[in-house]
Amino acid sequence: MGVYAGSILSCAPSCTPVCIQVCAPSLILVTAVHIFCYFHLNIPQKLSTWGCAYRILLCMPSIKSPIAKVSLTGTILAVVAAGSFGMYSAGGFTAPGSTAATAAAGAEPTQSAQESPSESPSPEPTPEPTTPAQKMERTAQNAFGKEGAQATGEIQAPFSTSADAADMLVQQFKGGVVMYTPKYGPVAVESGVYEHWWKQRGYSDFAGWEGLPVSWRSENGVLYTKFEKAELYWDKANGLPRNTNVLGAKDALVIGDSQVTATSWVGLGLKQAGFVPYLFRCGGIGFVTAREGVCPSYYQGVMGGRWALPSGNPGVIYLDASGNDIYIHEDETKAREHVNAHQTQVIEQLRRMYPSSKIVFGGVVSMDEASAPDKQVAHKRHVANEVARQGARETGVLFMDTSGWQSLYLAEGDMADGVHLKEKAHHKLAGPFATRLRELLGTA
């Protein structure tokens, strides 16, 4: 207020006593408005020059001296110029010829800290999870969403006796499962994939196929879980776990028993025919026959999700019939019916999973009954071969008849027993196998 009083008094000497009396009400009004603007509208101090100019104008009618009028006119112009410069500086505008930095440096504060408008307090940052339970919950929220992250069970340590997963924690949620290890942290996984993982670990021949969970990702609504040796996802269309490994035209998906290995006549024959074999096999199993704690049956592996079969469409699926199945019942007729039902379901499932792939159903390799040292074994294997032929006919897949091949292509001493070949003899059957496979596929 002292500043404004001074500006008012600075104008008074230019006015006569009469002028002051006439102009007093106006001066009081202008001063009041001036003070209001300064304290309530944050108009900078330099704008007081405008008020001073206005008050000088009010005095002009009462001034008689021409010299005084000229002087006052000059004063008014100077006041207006000063007021204009004050507006540029106070309003934050850049005066002509000045830089933005100069304008900013010359500006006076327009708002006190006490007059700052109240602001909504910033939300507190979500604290980072520190305990395994907190980390698992956060992962569930990220992977399954708010509703899916509702826990349906307590945190458990179900593999405490396992050599590699003794310290693993697992918790079930509405949207899936979170697996936690100190090495890799929390990892989200589909419930079906988790069920496959722990059930497969119950078979010694497949326990180490996938390893521990490492990380997860979500893409196009599909949750992928990367394990140490494979990446798996849940195939919703088929209701089965799948491996992201994609097979193509030069690949062969192979399912079999002890006759099928990478170096057996089947594996060697596939390579000679131009295919890279991907094997799901185990000695002593078949469509029905399993080895508890060692290997699942073909049916359990494919239909029950014990195997996470690869993606894509391989050039050929070679399904090896097994002589083990014929021993599941003493009644041969019941055995045939049981095996036929399972092999039909497996073939149809493989066809749904790999619609563009050709399926070759291989028979049961055997010796002629007449020349076989164990005629009962030879008979059983011939029966198993006929069951496979029937299954191929009913499902419409290609059939490779291998009955009698051991007598046809092998020499005496090539057999390790009445069923299996010695290692050095496998190449003798690999050639005929490759030739017949090319013929069936039309690539001979």
C-alpha cells in the first residue's frame, strides 16, 4: 500500500487545490481498485503506472498553464511506456527484441506460496513385493487379472523330496498356477500345463524333459511358460499341453516302444527317407500298456496329456504298433478290442492336432511263425500286427506291414532275443523301412 500512496502523491503537485477537490473521489476510487488488483488479482507492481497516468488525466481540465499541460502530457506518455513494459514483464510475454530467458529473468512472482491452489496428493507408490508370497500374488495379478488372481488354495511345497524342486512353492489361483523357485522367482503357468508338468515328473524316463519353470509371457490371450528345456502352452482347442517347438515338412513325429530309438531301424530308416525324427518312446509300452513310474502308455501320453507334443505339422507321423499290448488280457479277443479302441482314439486325436500331416501306422515287426524259435511269441506278434492293420483301415491312415521282416531281411545271429535286433543289425531293416515309407508317402 505504501507504494501506491507514493504514486498518488507524486501526481498531486500537478493539480490545483480545486482540481484535487474535484478529483479526490476519483483518486480514492482508483486507488482502491489499484490496491484490490494488487492483492487479489496478482497484478504486478509495475502496473501502478497505469493508475498514476489515469489520475494525471483527471487533473488535466483544471490546469491552465500551457507549459504545465505539455509537461503533464510528456509525463503521461512516459507513464504509459513504463506501464506497457511492465505488462510485458509481469504477464510473462517476451518484449520485442528480448529473449525468452530475459523475459523470464525479469518477471516478478505472481503468486505466493500461500496462494498456491491446493493439489490432489499423489498416490503412494505400490511397494515392491519382498516375500515369496507377495511376489507370487503380484505375478498372479499380472498374469491372470484381478478376478483370476483370487487364490483357491494355500501356498504349498509339493516337491519337497525332489532333487531339483525341493524348494519350489506352488499356489493355485482362479486363473492358473504360480510356481516359485529361489533361482527363477515366481512364474505363471496354465493349470493344465502345471498338471502335465508334475504328472510327467512321475515317470522316470520323462522326469527331466522340461526342467524348472524359468519365465512366462502372454501373447494373443495365450499364456506361455518357459521351462529350462522347453516352452509350453495350453492348447484350448484340443484341451492338451503343447510344446512351442514347431515341426515342419522335413520332420517326423514318432511314437513307439523299444523298437523305436534314434539309432534303431526305425530311427535310421526315417533319416534315410529324409526326415528328422522327434521321438516319444519307451521300452515295454504300447497303446494300452504302461510302465508305472517309468513310462506312460501311448494313450496316456497323447490323450492324457503326459506328453506335451510339438506344434506345427510334421511331414509324417509314424505311429509304431506294439507287441506289448497283446498280453494285456489272457483272452485274445478282449485284448484286440481293448487295443483297437485305444489306437483309434489316439489316431483321431493326432489327426485333430496335425490336420496337414500324413500318418503312417507301422505294424509289429516279427519273424515267420514257421521259422521262429518261439512260435507262441511269433504268433502273438502277428496278431498284434493284424490289430494295427485293422486300426489303420478303420481310421483311413497309411499302414506299413512289417510282419515277417525279421525272417526276410535278417540273418541268423542278428537277433538279440526273439523280439529285438542286435545293434549291428539295425541297418539291415533301415533300408527296407525307408524304401517302404517313401512308397507310402508317394515320394519314392
